[in-house]
Amino acid sequence: MLATAEKMAQAGAVNTPNVPREAVLIVNAHSRRGEALFREARDKLEQAGIRITAAHALDNPDDLIPTVAAAVKGGAPMVIVGGGDGSLSSAVDEMVGNSCVFALLPLGTANSFARTLGIPLDLDGAIATIANGRRRRIDLGVINGDYFANAAAMGISPMIGETVPHKLKRYLGRLGYLIWAVRCAVQFRPFKLIVDDGTQKHTLWATEVRIANGRFHGGVELIEDSSPDDGDIVVQAVTGKNVSRLAWDWFARFFRLRNRDLVTQEFRGQRFQLETRPSQKISIDGEVLTRTPALVENAHKAIEVVVPLKGEEVS
């Protein structure tokens, strides 16, 4: 599928400025705000001039991928997916190699992908973007053959994502993640990271590794000077063996302190081979889906998304 995306970009795939006026709406009702906002979203999209040919409120997250795949296969000019970063990331695989435009309603906890694209986090703002925005062709990341929209991580993030109680995440949002992170930190151990950039192997101790296609992870801007259409993937490691360095890094980046890059090391390029000792689980946009060793790649301008006409990332 990666080769298909590259061929489309090289051939100058269709990228017209007009957003389709017809779409299939698919909402993960299991996401933090999905169930409450499904009907409101459908009605407001219609009022904004977007004809909804089919609308699905999914109680089972496992139904998301086949529902998106069916909509794309059925010729929908645009698919609107409402949910958290995990839902959005799982949907993008079905968009690669197709002319279907991807639009999103950020209904999750962190909404990092929406922040990266500058999409408003409130429902009315997101719908206004779909109705009045523009099409933008963006990159995707690929880990062990699996496409992802925004960011992946190894270290404490997969521990949190795999074990955090759903109700804690649903009702407390990012605060719930923070509370659970403190609990996980007690059990966490640092690991050795080996980054092969194709010309050299870099070995270092790490407490967390972020693999980014965008600037935000966990709702916080962690990767600076990065764009989801610049052709690069970024591997950012929080270095050292002390978990307190990881806590300081999140604190410094959340409050944008001047020396916030003090404990991180970054690698930028199109392709990396990552190994760890011991092997680490990898969460992809919040969902634990694979583990090291991992081949990390950039799929340049793989899909089209709807973004605001103008605007910067949402903080």
C-alpha cells in the first residue's frame, strides 16, 4: 500500500480545492463524546450544506474499519469520521490509494491529529471547517506496514494506553491520563534504543520514544518544526535512565520552557529501523498495535484531508 501512495503523489494525484458536498458520516460512539454528539453532528452537517448519504453511530470500535472500507469502496466522495486519535488513525489506511477525501470531527480526549491540522476542537468549528475549508494532501507515517495519522510512541505511553480505565479517560479527559501516568511510572523501566538511519546506528538509553508525523502527542506540542506534508518522519527520544527526566520533559514542553529540548534527541528522515533492549510495545495514535523491532517510514502525501482555509495549529 505504501508504494501505491508514493505512485499517486509522484503522478500528481487529483488535488482540487473544492471540498465534496456529499459524504458518509461515521462516528465512534464509544469515544469520549461520540455518543452524545452523533445526532447533533449529522443535523449540523446537513444544515451546513453537506449531504449525508449514510450515517453510522458505532457502539463497537471494531466495526469502524469495515464501515469506512465499505464507504470508500461504495464510492463516497468524502468520509467524515468522528472519534479520538485512535479511531482517526485506524481509518486512514482505507483512504490510501483512493480518491476519497478524509474529514474529521475531533471527539476524543487529546485530539492531537486535529491540533496538528489546525482543526477547531469544538463541534461547530470542526463542521465549519468541513463546510468551508480546503483539501490538503498530507503524509502518513508507517510502522511495520501499518499506516498512522499523527504519532506513535514506545515506553510509558503504551503502558498508559493499554491499561487506562475507559471511564477514567472518558470522564476526566487528559487529567485522567495524567493520574494514570503517575501510577504507571512506578512500574516503568528505561530501555536501550538503537536507531538505524541507513548510514549509521545510534545507541542510547531512553524512557520514551515518539515517532511523529505531526507536532502534537497526547494533546501537547512535543515535536516542533514539523509538518504532516514535509516528507519526513521524526523519531524523538527522551534520553537517560531516570523517569524523572520524562516527567520534566512533558512539564517543560507543556509550559514551553526555553530549555525544553534539554533531555531529548531527534532523528529526522524518510526511513528508520528501530530496535530496543528489551523489546517494547508501540502505541499508534493511542492504540497498542505492534512492538519492536520496527521499520518506520514516511508515506509522502498519501491522503487528502479537509483543513481550514487558513490557520495555525490549535494549542
